[in-house]
Amino acid sequence: MQQYPMTAKVQRIVTDTISLKVEAENESQAILKAVKVLEQFPSEVTEEGVNYMYIENREQDNVTVLDIEIED
């Protein structure tokens, strides 16, 4: 049997349950900060007052293989 090195592009849709700890003046500001960091997560979070973010659970939904290429 031969081995074939490949590169694949796959789109995955996941649903994360994330725990956060946010410092803010009130609940409305806390929610705004949470939305801001969750929109960029899992990239580095630089928002002041967000001290903790942890993925408690991840459920994988749809998976679509977009492209597969055999490398030379």
C-alpha cells in the first residue's frame, strides 16, 4: 500500500458552552464585554476585565469537506 500526503479544508460547526468571569460596572456592561470577547474567542482576548474563559462543553454539529488535495 502507498501513503498519500494530503491537505484538506474542512468547515466545522460547533456549539460551545463557555464559562466567563467579567468585571464591569453593571450587568449590561458585563454582557457587552462578554459578547465582544466571545466574538473573537478562541483568538487572544485583550478586553480588560475578562479574567476567565473556559470551554465547558463542545458539541460538533455539521461537518463539510470543502476541498482535498493530494500533495506532490
